[in-house]
Amino acid sequence: MIRSLPRVPRGNKIKKASLVLGFINSRSLHVLPWLLLFSACHREEPDSKPVVAVKVARAEISNLSLYVRAPATLFPKEQANIAARTAGPIRQLRARKGDSVAAGQVLAVLENRDLEAQRLEAEAAVMDAQANLEKISSGTLVADVERARGQVATTEATLNQAQKIYDRRAELFQQGAIPQRDLLVSQTELAQAKTGYEVARKSLELLETQSRGKEIRQAESRLAQAKARLQLAEAQLQFTELRSPFAGSITEQFLYPGDMAKPEVPVFTVMDLSVAIARAQVPEEQTSAIQIGQKGDFTPADQNQTTFTGRISVINRSVDLARRTVEVWCEIPNTSRQLRSGVFGSLSILTGTAPQSVVVPLTAVQFKEGTRSGWVMVVDEKRAAHKREVEAGEIIEGKVQIKQGLRPNELVIIEGGYGLPDGAEVRFGQEKSK
């Protein structure tokens, strides 16, 4: 039989050890295994639980500005591909890629010597029509009548001769002396002579019977026609000069001197970047809060610390069926020309405010995937962490608006709370555990 040891108060390790050694000395060593088993059964358990070091922050009250954010790309205020109206080789380039140009500035000149000759011819026709009008207006109609009578006499003689030739050939054709082809030629010449005579006779009758006012109106009409032909020639000549439709910069150049310019091939691309347009694709469900004139801040992807402010100018009335987004334009003044076309970034549109909102750092909230619901770890006055379900709102500059589930000044864990069990004891920062 193994004699039981006297009870020793818990924690008095020295007395317990002395008692065991005395017992061993008084009995044989064959009971040593039983003593070791007894000692293991009475091994002391630790008194305290582990304490986790965390970082905390208090829920604060703040007046939040509400934003709608969406990816955006910059476009110019105006853009034009400059192409020739008529085909022709490029004779001269007066601007090149990268140049700043003014509205109406000549960028290139095509070969135009043939059109210049047509313009000179049209100018001469105008001068002739003008002189004719002045002559008629000054009363020189008699000379025109005399010329018309001479024309009638000439055409009448031609007609008589053609008639005689036709009659002679008709007689020879009846006798079989000439082929029918010769008779047809004479018949044609006779018809032409009759037409010429009738035209001359009608012109003479018109001159003899018309009033001076009617003659003047006809001369004025011929002058107007000549001037219209001159304007057409000048317009064709102007088409050989490629001009910028607005002030801006040349961003593309496709052809060079000697190349053949064609209407379907642009020579330059000109952009007006005095105002940059940030075109954003806003999710369909967020567009209801956006209005024309609201403030928008564009942040380029390569300049995260720089923002450019503008105003909303366009809200598309159509939804992109593939992406379920609505295109929104924000006009941004760009007088310094820092912004370039094609730059990608983010557009933040100020849509309103949320006064007296409870906010916590973003790292304090663990969201459920795809939702604004989640939970935070709240630390009570005994420094015990408890999981709390919350409903989040806006996320602004690293902070989260808490709509439900949290009161102002409550402590929440912002670092070290992931996977922490409910009720765990925590310490803050570099504090020593108890």
C-alpha cells in the first residue's frame, strides 16, 4: 500500500518537494514510478490567459462630403482631322506636329497653279461682262443691231448655197450618180444652215423690238454669272490651303511635302486642349445623385497627389448596355496645358454632404464581399474585444462612414484584430501584459 501524502497548500512548491523526498527515503525505490505519476497529475495550470497587442482608434463625429468616383479618360474640348477638299500633291507645309496654331492659320498648301489660271480667266470674264453692261447702259445698242443684220445676211447666203447643193445632189442621187451618203451630208449641212439663219434672224428681231431696260437686265445677268464663276474659282483655290478650324495644337501629322493629299486621308490632327474633358463611366445606380454643374476632381493615374478641378457638363441619357454605366463629362480648365489627351485617371464628383456622421479608419472594418456590410472589433472598458456587426456608408480618404452598429467615442481595433476571438483580452501599443 502507498501511503498518501499530507495536503500541501497550492503553490507551495518547496514544501511539497521536501515531503516527496522524505517519503522516498523512507520507502523502497520500487515505488518511484508511482510517485512520478502522482506529481504529473498534480502539475499546476497557468492562472492567466494570453493578452493580444493591438492598435485602436476611437469612432469620431465628422461632417462628410459625399462623392461618386469612377475611372475617367481625358479628351480635348475640340478635335479635327484636317484633310484636303481636292486631290493634289502637297507643295508646302507651314506647320508640323507639336506646333501650336491659331484659328484660320494655313497649315499646308497644295499644288494650285491650274486653279490659279482658272481664277484669272474668271476675272477676265467678269471684266468683259462689266464692260458690256456699261456699253448697253451708255446707249450703244445701234451698233449691235447692225452687227445682227450682217449676221442675218451671212447666214442667209449660207442657207441658199446649202439648199442649192442639196437640190443638185438629190437630183444626182435619183439618177444613181452619187451614193446616199453624200446626199445625207448635204441634208445635214442644209439643216445647220437653216438653224444658223433662224438664230440670227431671231436675234435681230429681239434687238429691234426689245427695250433698253430689258437689254440692261440681260447684261446684268451675264455679269452676275461671270462673278459666280469667279467665286467658284476662288473657292477651289482656297481649298488648296489647309487651315486650322480653331486654335490648338497639332497632335498628329500623316503626310509630308510631295505626298498626294486626298479627301479621305487626313494630313493633320488638331486638338484644342485649353479645356480638357474627363469622360467617366459611372455605375448606373450612382448617377441619380449627379447633376450638371457639380464639382468634379480629376486625379491622373501617374500623379496621385495632383488633382484638377472642373464642373460636370454632360450626363449621357443612355446607358451602356454592356457595362451598365453612364458616361459623364467634366470640363476642366487647362490653361497651363498640364493635362494631355488620353491620360487615364479617376474622377470624383461632389454630390452632397453627410453632417454628424460616425467615422472610423478603413482598416477597422472587415467587409463582407461585394457589400457595404461587415463588422468591427470593439474594445470595452475591461479591454476585452467584441465583434460588432455594422452597416457602412461612404469611404472617404481612408475613413468609413458607419451608418449603423457603432456609437461615437467607442474604441475599435484598427490593427491586430483579424481572426481575434470574441472576448479576447487586448493591450494597446507597447503596454506590458498583466
